[in-house]
Amino acid sequence: MNTMASSHVLVVDDDLDLCNLVTEYLGQNDIRVTSVSSGKQMLEVIGREAIDLLLLDLRLPGEDGMQLARTVRASSKMPIVILTGRNEEADRVMGLELGADDYVTKPFSPRELLARIRAVIRRSQMEATPPAKDETLRAYRFSGWELNVRLHRLKAPDGRQVDISRGEFSLLCALLSAPQRILSRDQLLELSRLHCTEVYDRSIDVQILRLRRKIEEDPSQPRFIKTERGAGYYFDSEVKVVR
């Protein structure tokens, strides 16, 4: 599966033409883009969406781009690529010192921007899998599905919101935190309790059945949540972690 195809980039820049160019070019290369023009809008989007990379212009009118980068970095490991003017070396240095992953100088080639974004996201995805409980974890993605861990929302590939109970959410988080790994009922209970206390040994099988009905095309022939007879369950799909 091409994990880059499911990536979501947030562009923060007051230049409408530049935002349109970036949105169109990245979209043609299978990267979803949301563009905003202010720090307030940026924080609103980050609060409700699982963003893979932030493309931030440091020279927003009336705003401190450095402070915006600092705010994001203080609460997230989200990759940040800063946009600077060609002669603004001090901005580039300070941005990198604040924790930005890369920078692009204006004017830039869309092709170069795409290459840099892909490289930064790839490096982020190659980092070690985070522990089951990670305060920076924002979402899990698999085969077009997205489970937003912070908002407890499950989104289907067609964009619709799927109702999910707290117990189902916790159990799905447990499975997604250890893809391709067989988990016993005891292990599922332990991992689930990191998210809430509503999952009990006697309800594991019932919760699995309910989850299959919600995410499987054919629950009787599950593609994702599979049973290992006598051992437990495992999630049989590539899972992407968004932080």
C-alpha cells in the first residue's frame, strides 16, 4: 500500500495563488491538502484533523510564524516544513532550531516541494512504532479508514463517520497498535485499558463481532480482524501512525 497516498498536508500561507498551486500539484500526486491563511485557522484544523505534515509560512501578516511553529512543536511531533524568503537565512536557522524538519525558499519548484514533503513524511513514518499509549499519537490509518484517537472518531474510506462505542474504540486501538501480531484476550484487555475500562474478558468476542460488522465488507470473511484459533486475534493490514 502506498502510505504517501493517504497523507494529509496542512498549508499555512496568506498567498492565495501559492496555496492554490500547492493544493493542485500535491493533489495531482495523491496528497490531500488543506490550506488556511492564519494561525488561528491552523490551530483549528490541527485540533480536528490528523495532519501528517505542516507547511508553514513564517511571514504571516500580523503574526509570529516562529511562535506558531513553537506552539505546534510543544504539543506534537508533527513534521514541519517552513517557507521562507530566499534572503531570510536567520528565519531558516531559527526555524530549524525550533524543531522544523526542513525548509523551502520562495519562489520554489512544485516538484522540489513535493520531493521534500515526501522525504520528510517518509522519515517520520520510518521512526520506531510508538508504544501503545503515546500522548503525541493522533490517529491510525488503514486501507482508507482513519481512527482519530484524540476525538474518538472512526472515518470510513468514503468520508462518513461511523458510530463506535468506547469499548469498540479501545479494542480497535489495541489491535491497531500491534498490526500483524497475534494478541491473546489478556493482551487485548491490557492494551484496551490504556484507553478506557469498558472492555472485559467476557465481552472481547462480542466487541470483535461488532467491530467486524462496522469495518468489514463481509464480517463472516474478515479482511482486517482475523482469528488465530486457540491464540487470539490479529489485525491483518498495514497500519499508519499519525502523530
